Amino acid sequence: MKKPYLRAFGGKEAATYPISEVRYRSDDGRTLEVDNCLTPLAAKQASALRALFDKRLMSRKPLDKSGVWRYREFLPAFKPFDAVVTMEEGNTTIFDMPQCARFCGMTSLLAKHQGLNPTGSFKDNGMTTAVTMAKKLGATMVACASTGNTSASMAAYAARAGMMSVVFIPDGQIAYGKLSQSLDYGALTIQIEGDFDKAMEIVEDLCNRGTIYLLNSINPFRIEGQKTIMIEMLHQLGWKAPDWVIVPGGNLGNSSSFGKAFDEMLRANFIKKAPKIAVIQAQGANPLYNSFISGDRTLKPVHANTRATAIKIGNPVSFDKAWFAVESTGGIVEQVSEEEIAIAKSKVGRDGVGSEPASATTIAGCRKLVEKGIIRKSDNAVCILTGHLLKDPDYTVEFHRDELYLDAQRTTTLSGTQRISTGGNGNKPVKLPADANKIMSFIDKWNSSK
Ligand SMILES: *Cc1c(COP(=O)(O)O)cnc(C)c1O
């Protein structure tokens, strides 16, 4: 059996490197991926492994309780698993979403909520593996550029591992829920002038000088952990693949990891069929969509602009890997407007679930793909809700007060020129006198107007 190694992604004669070599790109600038050298399983072996995964659900061992490490047969690069830094990540709920289904014109619709992770986003699924590798490699300081969730997750896992962490965030463009996390978990938090793409450029430069280990999704060990989101989903669905998995696209690490998960599970004969991957981008941050529509596979960066800050990324690092994910599964790329995102987000809330704005691109995208006849009404689809509602409370309150602006300026009150409409879905707070009779009659009126 061959041991896992690193390989340059794409290209004809891909360069290879040992797992223990600290590097983030090949000499010719390509991203790297882990080749896990998984051996194909006979039907009997596959069903034994499925039974083992079931058995681990009853276990009290930390590795078994984690929704990432439970599936460690697909993570051989981290063997012998003695350095694992885990917070029982994963184990996220798949919700039935009747309001969203109706909104999308579907018979039914499921949502797997990665916002239910320890730090409130799917970044934890990849951070547990990447920080574990950092520990194995002897790193004492880790860093990332982040629109917020990567830094929150990295800061938490670094704290658990006793490492220093340094966070680079775009000046004034980060949601407060996320910023508060990296401060509280003790990361050195550096706001730099410029957007995410600029911050990414600088942190890659710094990490290439040695001493600091880079934990953005260019790090192939993040992608390894995020694969388990799909493994866990299939496990929860009794290994019956849905027709579609719908995921937001920013830096495109998550889309890429889903593609890799299905590719490996198919090659290993562990599953027979993979879902189609639909990547949804915000219209203001849509380089993959542009490429998909034109068929031109060279990345043409855009200047990103969207209130869904988690996907406000114009020069995505995992562009080529995301292309593979979409193409190898027969999937698609779609884009949605700010209003479509905002209204879809309110529908996620009405199912009693809620999410941050970037996650709602999946519901907005699903509706659009149903309208276009690409997703059928009766298809089984799972939307990936990537982050928790409480990550960006400002957005939600501004929406319901009908004060959501693409170019929001906060002086004493909110203002801007590009208002994002609620489409009648706002739920404004009301001010009433402290008088029970008046309040009762207001409630009666409100109730009969529904
Ligand atoms: C990071 C993030 C995304 C984007 O994921 P990529 O892997 O960068 O494409 C989407 N939504 C949320 C909430 C995120 O934190």
C-alpha cells in the first residue's frame, strides 16, 4: 500500500512532494492536493466500513465522537492520529426545510447546517485537520487571511493546540460576530487596508518566509477535513446520494473538497453514485460563474462586492479544483443577486433555522435552478448552510428594518444609495406604549392581518 503524498493539482506531469514538506504551491505555482492512495474496496469491505462508522456513533472516544475523525479511513495522511486537535466538530443536523421548499418550488428540500459547528461555520471541519497537521509539522505559529469565519475557527483550534495565531482581515468589512470570536480566542488580529484578496496575497508572502504556517484553504489539509461534510451527509442519509448538493462559492475550498470526497468514495468503491454539485456565487463576486458560462477556464479575477461577506472574494484560490468538482459530478454554477440572497435568507429564518447571508445563496440558487428546469421539482437536494445566523446580526436586523444597503455607511444612522429590497419579507420591530390594553389590541390586529 502506497503512503499518501502531495501532488500539484492539474497539469500534465504533476510534481509530487512528501506530506512532511511545508509548502503551499508547486514550483510552477499550482495548488496542491493530498493523494490518499486509497485502495478500492470489495463490496464486503465497504459494508464492513459502513458498519464501523455506525458503531462509532455509540463510542465515547474523542476521535469517534468527532464528525470529521469518525471517517478517518478517508484521512490516512494524518496517521497515526496521535496529534489530533478536535472539538467534536461536524455532527451537524440535516433539517427538513418546508418553507424553503415551497419558496423554491420543490416538493421537499433538505439543509445540512454547518453553522452548528463549535465556532459556527464549516471552517471547523477543515481546521481540525489542518491544525492537527500544523502540530505534526511542529508549527508554533499559524496565520490566515479571512473574511471572518476562517479566523474564528483558526483562533479557536490554535488556542486548543497551544499555538499562537495571527489573523489578517480586510479593513471594515468583517461581521462583528466573527471578529469578536478571534479576539476572544486570543489571535493577534491585524486589520489591513484593502480587501480579502489583498490580505490573502500578503499572508501567503509572509508564510512563504518560514516560521508561520498558513491555514487558508490553499492548505490542502483543510480540504481533507472538509471532505467529511459529504461523508457525514451520506452517512446521515443512509448512504443514499441525493440528486444535488448546493453550496456557496467564495474561495471555492468547500466546493473543491466536496468534489474530492465524491471522487475518492467512488474510486474506493465505497459509494456507487455521487450527487451533482451546484456552486452558487453572489453576482458581485462571480469569477467561477463567469468562467462556467463562457467556457473559458482561465481565472479572470473580479473586484468583489456583496453584503454576503463570507463570499466577498474576487480571486479564488481553489478555482481549478472547483471546476473539477462541478465537471466530474455533472454539476453547475449559478449566480444570485443581493436581493435574491436577502430574501432567501429570510426564508431560511422562517423555517426556524436561520443562517448567515452567504449560506442563503444556496436557497436562492436552488429556486433559480428550479425555475430554469435544471433542478426538478421532485429531485432530492441538500443545501449546505455554511454559517450560523448569529455570525452577522447586523445584516439581519438591517434587513428586517428595511435598512439593508449594499454600500452601507454607518454614521449615526444607516445610509447608502444601493438599497437591497426585502420583497415584503421584512419583520420590523415595533415600539408601543407600556399599556396592556393597547398591546393586546395591536396583537389582535397583527394576527388577523396574517
Ligand atoms: C468560508 C465561507 C464560505 C465560502 O466557502 P469557500 O470554501 O471559501 O468557497 C461560505 N459561507 C460561509 C459562511 C463561509 O464561512
